[in-house]
Amino acid sequence: MKHTIKTISAIAMAFTLLGTGTAITKTLSPNTETNLTATAASGDTDVWRYTMPDSNECIGYGSRGDKVKWIQAALNYISEYNWYLGEPLTVDGIYGKKTKQRVKDLQNYVNSVYKKEGIPLLKVDGIFGPKTYYAACLCLDCCDCH
């Protein structure tokens, strides 16, 4: 199931990043829906039910709305399926202290991976900007962050 969700995520992200405007419908079997419901109890990871931020947007502390829910669900997904960022976030659409800290954790981790190559990639500021968006998308697509 994890592979199927990752594949669907990768295809959807590719279309989004390429800007084709092609809509992708996520089809779930009853069994998959049950599994997603069980997962949501420990932290909502169903990224694709929320509005994805624009790739050039900066979202930070104090922001609210569906795009913040996407960020929170994405951070939960990355933490559950790739590497541990901390306790799951409540997907409430409020960019508070915990969300800011999880974004910093993501930024620190990505920097630690790319520091080996001498590339300072992200400023660790807790702001979900274009570079952090790209890093999160990499982690959602194919788990290449680690």
C-alpha cells in the first residue's frame, strides 16, 4: 500500500511541478480507505485531500488554511514513511510552533544530506518557502531524501 500511495504521489507531484494542468483523481479501494483512516488516527498523512501550496509561495508562522493542512499532512507523511521528524502534527490548518519546528527539522535533515556534497541548500528558518517545498516534494515522491 505504501508503494501505491508513493507512486500516486509521485505522478501527481510530477504533473503539478511540470504545470501541465492535468487533473489526477486519486482512486482508493475500500481496503485502502480503511488503512488511511487507521493511519489518520496517529497523524493525518493524506496529503492529497488538501490544497497544495504554490511552488513559489512562502508560508510561515501564523498562517492558516488548507495549504497549511497540506504542509502538516506532508510532514506527517515524511515522518511516518521516510525518516522520523517527531510526534505527528495535528492537521488543523494553523501554522503554530509545532509546525514551524517540524519544518525546521525537515530543513536541517535535508541540509545534513546535501552538506556532504558541499551544497548549503536550505536556510533553517521554519518558513515553508520554494526550496523547502521542493525538498518536501522530493521526500513525498520517491524517498530520495535519505
